[in-house]
Amino acid sequence: MNTPVKLGAYALGLVVIFGGALGAGAAVGPTETPPVVNGHQAPNQAADGHGAHVQPAPSQAATAASIPGGLQVSQDGYILTSETTTITPGEPTDFRFTVTGPDGRPVTGYQTLHDKKLHFIVVSRDLVGFQHLHPELTDDGVWSVKLTLPEAGAYRAFADFAPEGGTGLTLGVDLHASGAYKPKALPAANRTSTVDGYTVELDGALTPGASSRLTVKVSKDGRPVTDLQPYLGAYGHLVALRAGDLAYLHVHPDGEPGDGRTPSGPEITFYAEVPSRGGYRLFLDFQHEGAVRTAEFTAHAGELRTPATTSSPTPTATPSASHGDHNH
């Protein structure tokens, strides 16, 4: 008599993704921290409050998490659509756009992040022009803002937002101002920026795939500015864009006004994480004496960081883990 045999199959797979950012010349290296999307740790799609979402397979989720913000016009079912098609350089334009959700309808409910429901960033493709705008939302889900593109050329617009019940996203779309133009070269690396009589000095270095501490120091007429005013819930607001594909990284400083430990200048400290080596443009917004000004820097990230070998399965804490709530 044959003896029944029970066969069992067990599989244990560990997938490690060294993601590749989509876009012209994009390169993403290994990191020691969990995957980050737009400065946020990768969300759990099953718990984001949108029943229409389906939990992606592990490999799909990891690949999506490796794509820096702003490179896609659509993500997680949300789509950025420009309703304005013609922009004349030098003329104010009533620029209108919508964000549609997974249900195909314009999104009308947004979380308030950094004092606004949506941050709208516009920059020239050669990274020599920068605007940080805050559009108005109509009841039917259409955003509107007065936009002036100073010169003919190619531009990139970013919508940085978090829908109600969802997580933060940054979607991007190309804009064009008609006319002939000649792209400019990436400005040379600099540590000092001057604007309207203010001098802003940058200290720190960008490290690919790791949290980087950056400190800016603001002075005016040779004197440190110690009475910076809050802007968007902070003493400074920093946006980093990668040269070549304009991958977007939005960070906020360590600490906030009124927390009992953060001074109002002259120094502001940020923790930023860039996805790859290469050139970046940094745009710092700060407010003093009732006016917002923007200091601009060019910085280069060095060699990719190699993860340390360890026998412990528990990841080592990094600065981005303790300051991750400032990234956006």
C-alpha cells in the first residue's frame, strides 16, 4: 500500500531595490533609510483612506518609492492637468489647473501643510528663474493663479499638496512661453547669495542617498539678522531641484517658530536628502521686515554613499529619521 506523502512549498524572498529615477539622465543610488517619496517615508497604500487604491506588489511599491517628486504628471491615481495652454512671455496670465483623483473627479479637499493647501512652484528649465506661488481654489476644484513667465522658453511647474485622507505628492507639468530663446548654462557652484542687500551664506554638503545637514546664515549690511519672520510656518523654506531632469525635493528647517528652542536667525538649519550625485539648485525663501526674498545657490552632490555591512536586521538611525517630519 502506498503511503500518502504531503508536500509543502515554502518560499522566503527578500527584494532589495536600488531604484532608478525616471527622467533625463536620472540616477538613484542605495540608501540606508526606508524608501522616500517627495521627502516622505513611503506610505502604506492600504491605509491611506482611499478605497479605490490597491496595495501594489512589493517590487512595484519599491520602484514607485524610488522616483523623486515632480518627475511625473500622475501618481497614485492623481493627475495634474493644465487648463491654460497659451502663455505670452512678460504678460500676467490667469493660469488655471486641476488635480483629479483616483475617481476621475477634480479634488476639492486638501490638507493644510505649511499654512497652505497647495504650493505651486514654477522654474525655468535651465534653473535660472524661480517662483513660489499660492493659487486660489474654486468650489469645483479648479486652481487659479496670476503667473508671469518673464522670458520665452521652457518651464516646469510643480503642484505640491496632500489630499484629504492621503499623503503628500508632488506632480509636475511642462509649460512653454512662446518665442525664440537660448537656454542658459547651470550657474557655477556658490556658497554666498546676495538679494536686496541681504547676504546669505550656505554651509554643509549634499550627500547622495543620505540626510544632509545644511545651514544658511542671513545678514544685512554686515550684521546678522536675528529677527527673521515666520513664513509658511517656518523661518525659511527651501526647495532643491536636480539639474537635468528637475527632480524635486522640498524641505523645511529643523525646528519652528514658537517651539521654545528655535531662534529667529541668523542661522536656519535644514535636513535634505538628494537621490543622486550631480548638480542641484537650491532656492531659499525667507521673510524679513514684511517682505519675502529668495536666495539662490548651486551645489553639487558627491559620490554615492555605500551602505555599511551589519549583522543586525534593525536599520541604524539617521538624521533623516529624526527630522523626517520637516521634509515635504
